[in-house]
Amino acid sequence: MHRVVVLALDGVYPFELGIPNRVFGSADGRYEVLTCSADGEPVRTGSDFSIAVEHGPQALATAETVVIPPFDLELAAADLPRPVADALALIRPGTRIVSICTGAFLLAAAGLLDGRTATTHWSLVPLFRRLFPHVSLDPDVLFVDTGDVLTSAGAGSGVDVCLHIVREDHGSAVANQVARLCVVPPWRDGGQAQYIEQPVPETSENGTGATRHWALENLHLPLTLADLARHARMSTRTFARRFGEEVGMSPGRWLIQQRVARARQLLESTDLPVDRIAGEVGFATATSLRQHLHAAIGVSPLAYRRTFQAAGRVLTRAPA
């Protein structure tokens, strides 16, 4: 069982504090989640109550993954308080460390983001850059995975990064089941925009949701903007505008993301040839699939499949 230890700091946000336990705790016993404080004492939250935790900082020395949930902005500084620095020093080398929102400030102050790309909530970018000019900050993504250190943006992206970890550890089927139990989307690409500048329109029968659902059921088809607009009974211009307002990206980019996501699932769970998978997800050729997969995650389809085979994940033979 993989042990996840959540470090609750003074001013911790209660919602985000509960994300690791909710997500990892829904993975059918694959993770054990403990919560600790830097000194073993009760922790003041960012709301009108405090919490008592069961563990002191010594729990960090037993962790395989450590999660730092966000805390009050007023506590963010370039230097670490001594109890927090002492607690972080207990983390073993090679432990995976994850931050949510302002948790990135703690990692940066500890020097854990030096030479890495990171992210945090978009509204905190000016302050972060002022305090930590040496960190390469990307404010336009949901989360950044640099291997043993992951940083994520606001509350919803905390769920995204935890699901991403489950997916990397145990594959799409387990992550999708966890997402269903938590009633959240199973996957949002880390490179997706953090937020939509335009107000999100109210859901209506004139929106693009039904067409997105239809497109997901027909990814094997060579869908074009005109096809999507025709299904939605809109002009291409109106459809593209409404789609961008609702999703935060163009229809073309969204389709590529969904095709790559489906290809990854098939690579993980079947032994279909790469050219067959390309056809199943709507890429014209295996070369096109290779290019898009490499752009998304930096590896080839065969290398991606080998990773899951090496981890002992069972591939099932799809029907011809």
C-alpha cells in the first residue's frame, strides 16, 4: 500500500485539505492517507474552525507521496518558519511531493522548485514571481508534473493532479473508477488553461454540451468544425464562439485532446496495433497519432505501452 501523507499548515483551506483523502482513498485500498501537522498540534484553518490531526511531523519520514494543500496567503513568504523547515527535512529523498495552489509557495521557499517549471493559482502569479524569481512559473496550466515534484493551481486542479497520479500509478481504468466515485471528470490535461476569461454562460439547450457528447461517441470519424456545427445546428462561427466560451479552447484543440486521451486508454488496456488505435480514435495515420502523443506527453505509443506493461498492468485483447 502506497502511503500518502498530507501536511496541514496553519491557515489550511479545508476543501483542498480533504482532496487527497477523497481521491486516493477511493482507489480501492491502493493508498493509505495520513494527515499530519508540522508540530503535532491542532491546526487553524482558513475558515472559522480548527482541526485536530492524528499525526505529528514524523509521519513525513514514512511517506512515499507528500501533499501540501494550500494555506492563507498572508503566511506565504520567501523563508520557511523553523517548525515547517524541520518537518520538511524529515521527507526522504526520492519521495514524490505534490502542492495544491499556495502550497507551491512552500515548495519554492524550501528550494524544491529550483530549476523546475511550476504553477500556482493564476491570481497569485505576481506575488510568486516577486518572491521566487528563480522559479520558472507557468500560470496558464492546471498542473505541472516534473517527475518527483508536481504543482497544481486552484481547488479543482487539486482533484486533477491527484487523479493524474492515480492514472500514472495504476492506469486509466482505476483512475476512471475513482473519478466516478468522486463524481468528477476522469481526466483534464495538465496543459489545459487554468481559467476562462469570459464569464461561463448558463447551460441551455443552445449550448455545445450535446455535441461534445456526440463527438466523444464518434471519435473514430474524421470530424471537422463544420460537422460539429451542423450537429449543433449552428453556423461554424457561432459554434466556435460558444464552444470557446464553454470549454476555454477551440473545437480542434479539444478534439485532439480527447483523441489522445482515448488512445492512451487503448494503449494501456488493449494489445491493438498502433495503426488500429489511430483509426479507432480518429487520427488519419499511425504517424499522426505518434506526433500528437509525443506532443502531449513526450513519448511514442510503443514506449507508453511498455511503461504500463513493465508496471504489471494487464492488457486485454480487444475483439477484431
